[in-house]
Amino acid sequence: MKTLKFTLGLIASLTLCGCTASEPRGTQTSEPATSLTLRAMPVAGESLKPVVIGTFQGYLVTSEAEGLIWVSPEGQPINQFSGHIAQADWRVLPGSDNLIAIAAIDQNSSALHLVTLNTTTGEFHLQASEASEIADRETLCLSLQDDALHLFSSDARGLMSHYLVMTETNWQLSPIRQMLVGPNLSSCAVTDQSNTLLIAEETTGIWHYSGNAEGENTRTLDYFPSGPEIESVAALDDGRYFVVATDEPLLYQRGQRHRQWPLAAERELKSVSAAVAGDTLYIGAFDEASGELLAAALSNEAPSISTADKVYTLNADVQTTPVNRYGDAADDPAIWVNRLNPAASLVLGTDKKYGLNVYSLSGEQLQSLPAGRVNNVDVRYQIDTPDGKQDIAVASNRSSQTLSVYYISATGTVTHQAELPTSLSDVYGLCNGVVDGQLHTFINDTDGRYQQYAFTFTEDGPSAALISEFSLPSQPEGCVVDDVNQILFMGEEAAGIWQKSLSQPLSTPRQITSIGQGVEADIEGMGIYRLDGERFLVASSQGNNRFAVYALDDGNRLLGTFRVGINSAQQIDGVSETDGLEVTSLALGPQFPDGLMVVQDGRNVMPGAPQNFKLINGSKLAAFIRQQR
């Protein structure tokens, strides 16, 4: 398989130029052609889809003249959903042993029908219909992600829309994202295990996109050098997929191993479908030359592949108002705990294109303070000032290479107090600590340098004195101070996590964790969560959209990693490419009795919007930790 990788920014030019591909470098192997026996079925239509729920159940037929037809394994019609169905796809409804969900396009109106079929009784039931908007639908396919049903559909504009199918709320479609995939598309399919979206482009090949709601909008190409008029692609969970073209009498199997079956010369296959039950691979196809639906049953020679471990998944309970502009803007959160009314606590979040935003625990933006390219922020409490004890936030400001200082009143009002200079050339990450009763800020530079500033507060306002400087081998960002144990934890983005003793000012940092075991660069935000008298360091593993938890009181042992997936009930998307995070184990009212985890979301979808922050109940984090240790 040729693995050409393109970003969506190139799509427009790709559709206008005669782009070609070099030979593949992959490890796929081709096998000699073998014979394939196709038998004609006694039913008419445009596609024949084998349906497997544990065992082979029968076939779903699509017909532009009749609609959807449920037929026996022998091809005898059992029941019908009337309509003019051009394309359809199906998935087993999660938790069911005899119901499948069907998405279908009406040929006459381009409406999308969502239908269920009881494979035992043969009963169809229309759940919902969605009219087309300003462009005809051209392809559709379904997938299952985290036991939720997802729908992909492209239209005449070359726009692929990705939806969550809300099966528990009147089968509503909740928009997730849109991708410009280009014209001349004939079919799509999804391999659920790897969450790969396959799109057939006539005369070119099969494009591979991430089918994950949080996936990157990049693509690779499985190129067909003979340039067939590809009409249909069908996928299996294990990663294999099947392709047919009307101008080539072949059935292609692609994936880890390539195979192809020659057909009779007069065959012109227009559609293909596939399903596996035990040791049998079932194929359904439509031959445009004869007008026949064809079926085949083959020995299932599944490739030997390793099944990825299921990643522990949490979901967010609240999301904040998005920042004002698209792009890499939201970055790092901090949590301010309201001691008088914990339920009225706040989230402070940086907007690298504007300043500092303040949110309630319901996600509402309460304040927006312009300050420039504010990157990281942290909070400390009850710092002595001439006006009494004061809660203080400090942020790194890349516009002026300064420390932005904010006061937080007892009622939660945030006010900007000062910009204090540093001697760094490109300030980046930041965290606060209390050392010997004094507020200290640790700020780093993209070149690896760290500086430690000690604050004093007079009638003239705050000031900060540089008291130490040290370096990590390469670019850091996230850091957190354990005030009780006087330890600074620092993330080196490409390598792992370091610590430095603050009770021994001349001590050098030492590395305590490395990339690996499910943790990938970049190491970004981090915070300390306390549970059952123990400390746990939570860090974002940006490279694989996960979060790592380390048991600090057990030799910094990696407990495991988790991801943040879709909360379909609240219609909150998952989390990807997290920069900053913060955690607290303090109770924040009845909504967050075990504290809170706040993470930046690098791709805010469902629907698409500028970046924001996700709030996750601390009880979910506590449950993960207790399960892992």
C-alpha cells in the first residue's frame, strides 16, 4: 500500500493537479490470484450486504426501486422498507443481540434515513429522517466508537460531515466535524478497530483518514497504478478492506496482505460488501453488466495482527466557552478554590492570542482580561501583602517576556496588577510555589532554561527578584510545585519528567520518568492529585492524546494512562492534543465532591469551534487511580 500523507491544506491543489505516487515502502505482501465463485441471488437491487451478529443472519439489500429488503441467507425476501435507497451501511446497536442500525440515502430526495432492523423478526422501523441541505449526499458509512454510533456522509461539494448518532434521544444527529475530502468520491467505509475512514476516489485509489472524532485531518493514499474506476470499498474490523472497479474484473483485498480474485471477463462489479462469521468470510456484490446481486462464502484467512489494548476512557462533565479565535490559542488552566463557597470556585485559562479568561464551574466565561500572549498560569493562596492576605495568580507573558501578576478577591474577581520583567528571551511554561512562606514563580524558556523568582509585596505593588537559574537538556513547559514536600516537577517535552528539591537550592534536577509505556512526547501540562494520603502526578501525553498518572510515593511508578472521550449524554466532545492541565482533590461543592481535573482541548469539535477547556469530575480520576494501583 502506498502511504502518501497529505494535509487538508493541500486538498484543493491535489484535486487540480495530476498528482502521482511513488512505489510503496510498506510491509504488505501480495499473494497469487485465486479463484472466486460468485452465485447469483434471487433478489434484485444495487447492493447486497451480509449481516453478522455473532453468526451469519442474512443479507440487507438496497434497491433504488424498492428501498431496503431483508433477505434470508438463501436470498429469499423476508421484509421490506419502502423507498428509493441508493446507499446504506449498518452496525449492530450497542447492547443488542438482534437489532442493527441502518443509515441510508434516498435516491430521489437525498434525504438521510436512520432505520433499525430486527434481524429475528425482519421488522424495519424508521427512527429519523434528515433532509439534505444545499448539496446532495453522495456517500455514507457508519462506525462504532466507544459503544456509540458515528455517521460519515460526503456531499456534492466534496465535504465529509461526521456526526454522533444520538440513539437515546430520538436518533438526533449531533455534528462533530467536517473535512474537505474532494470530489469524485464513490464510497466510504470504516474499520472500527483502528478507526480508519476509507474513502474511494474514482481513478485514484483509497484515501485513509482518521475516523476518530479527535483525529487529525491528514490522509494517506492506497494508490492503484492501473487507474481503475473504483466504485466501492468495504471494510472489516481487523483492518482488511475490499475494493471493486467496474472496468476491472477483479475483487481486491487490501491491508496487511494484498490479495485479488479474478472474475469472469464480463463482470462489472459496482458495489462490494463484506462480513466475517467465525471461519467464513461473506462477500456481497452487484454486477452492473448482468444486473445481478452476487454472493460468495470464502475461508476466512484473517491476518495475524495484534489487538490494541483498550484505553481507559473518562469523559468531561463540563466544557468552557471557547476562546475568541481559531488556531492554537487556549493553553493552560489553573483552578482557584473559593474557600467561602467551594461551589463558586473558578477556572482561569490562558488565551495565547489575547490574555487571561475566567470561567465558572459551569463553563461560563465570567471575565476576559487582555494582556497579550499569556501562556501558562498558576495560583497560590493567602500571600502576605500590605493590604492583607491575598490570593495571587501569575502567568507567563510571551508578548513582553514578563510575569503577569493578578489578584483574586474573596468573591472571585480577578484584577491585573503588574507586568514584572524576566531576563529570558522566550518565556514559556510557568508554575508557582510557596517556599519558606514566600511566593516563588518558576518560569522556563523554550531553550531549556528555568528561572526562579521570589516575590515581595510593598505599597508600590509586587516585585520579583531572580534568585536562581538552571536548565533542562531540551524544551520544557509544564511544571508543578509540591509545596508540602518542597519539590518542583518539570516536564521536558521530548524526554520525560524531572524533579528538583527546593529545600536544597543548589541541588541539580534529576530525571524521574521517561517517554514510553504508553506515554508519548510531548509531555505538557501537569498537576498533583492527592488521594487516600498519597500523591499522584498527572501529566498530559500530547503525542497520543492521553494522560499519564505517576505514583509519587511509590518510586514515581507509572500507574497507567487514560484518554478523555465523548460524553454523548452531555454532547461534549473528547480531548486531543492537550497543552495544559490542572487538578485538585479539594471538594468543590456537590458537583465535584472529589475535586476537579481541567484540561485544554486542542481540537474542539462536536461541532467545530475554537479551542476551550474541559472539566472532569475528580471522582472519575480517583476511580482510575484506585483501579490501577
